Amino acid sequence: MLSQQEIETYDRDGYLLVKEAVTAEQLVAMRLATKTLIDQSRTITQSDHRFDLDEGHGPNNPRLTRIKLPHKLDRIYWDILKDSKMTKVLNALLGPNTMIQTTKLNTKAPGGGQAVEWHQDWAFYPHTNDTMLAFGLMLEDVDEANGPLQVIPGSHKGSVLAHTNSDGVFCGAVDPEDPDFDYSKAVTLTGKAGDMTVHHVRTLHGSAPNLSDRARKILFYELSAADAWPINGIAGGYTGLPQLDLWQKMQASMICGTQPAAARLEKVPAVMPVPPAPDSTSIFKVQASGGAKSAFAEPEAAEA
């Protein structure tokens, strides 16, 4: 359980580092499941509904940027979320009624694993309120060399920055030259396997390429209070799902408690992520196909 001081720190800064969020046995189980999934990717030659492939991926050298929706590929990721220290952290920050938005296991291969450009999760899926967050459970030790998560404290209380390219197309990243983006305030979050980062849905965050010789495996859960209803996508006209199917899908996403029929409306900024990038299958594809400017690009050599 979180202390009152930790809850106040999260409210003020928009992020938190939680030590030993899972037991040693739970960590071993998730590592084994992750190894199994990575081994399954060896026969894949192009990105699909399960795997985002990185450059150089092959049967003898599996290199992934991401395993998509791992909680649907192996139940261990779902079961541990529902019954571990993570569950207690979730209830302390979001309340008794919580649900899952999505999961992704960013594997970030060694020797140049892909960066995630600076962004706010809120830009991808605005809701009726922003009682939403993401857990980042470290499956391996994470240090400054292998592309750790970086956050800007307090940014969750500010504006939602533009996540569009010069043509106004949603690119899933902020322009590093935006005057409201101040990289000098960034904090780097490192830890041991089993530790977990927490960041608010509106907190600016990103991560550099992995330049080490070790993979950086972090399991991200994107979570919300159950009374935070999606603004763009809840109606059948957007999702293509009949109301009954949509309701059943939401019920299956509940982690704790029950789904209230009443949405909690708060005065929060909301900009729809449209027009969409040409490829919206993952944040990596959104940022690449949308032409996002990199905050992690190598500086050009000065002219002689």
C-alpha cells in the first residue's frame, strides 16, 4: 500500500517509483512468459497483431520494439495485475472501481532499440476525466544506458501540448522545439527488476534509444478509474460494435469493482487525435508515419 506522502507526491509531480511491486515468484513467472512470447516471434518476418519488429529482427536474433496486448497472449500478466502489490497501488491512486485500457511490453532491443518520442498518453485517448495512469513494471534492471523512462514533473497539471506535425496530422509526439516543452526539467526513472514506475495520463514522458548490450523489458499497463468514459470511441458508430458487445468488452476490462453507468465529467482539456497518422497500429508506427520530430536525434556535426 502507498503511504499518504507517496500519494501526495504522485498528485504533485505526476509520477512515482514503486519498489518491489511484485514478488520474486511473480517476476519469474512473467519473465518466463515473456521469453516464450519472444521465442514465438522468431518465425515472424513482419509486424503483426502480436509483435512490432525492430530492424535486424530474425530467427537467430529476435529484435522487437513491442509485444502487443500481452495480457491477452498470456493470462499471467492479467492475473498478477489483479492480485499483487500493483493492485493496491492502483486502488490507492484510482479508487475501488478500475479498468484496463491496454497493455504493451516494450522490449527495446540492445544496440539501438527504438526511442519513444516525448508525448502525453492523454493525447491518444481523452476521456470524461483524467483519473488515469500507466504502470511500467520493469522485468529487467533498468539503468541510464538502456533507454529508461523519462518524465517531466508537474507537466500533468499543465496544458496538453500539440501532438501534430506541420500539416496538422496527429503524429503522437510533441515538437521538441515547442516553447512549452522544457527538457531541462526531465527526470530519469531507473530501477531493479520488479520495480514499477507510475505516471499520470497527462504527464509528459519519453525514452531514448537503448544503446546498451542489454534489452530493456518494461511491461506497461494503461489504467483508469471506471467512471472515466472515453470521449472518442464509446459510441457504436465509432467502434463498429453493437452496444451489447461494447458493454461486454468493458466488463471484461474491469480489474476491480464495478462499472458505473454514470460518467464523471470534469473540466479537462480534450483534443481528438485526428486526422490520424497513416499507420496507427502502435505508437512507434504513429510517430514514424506521422513524421514526428525526434528529441533524441544525434546532433549534426558543426561545419568546419
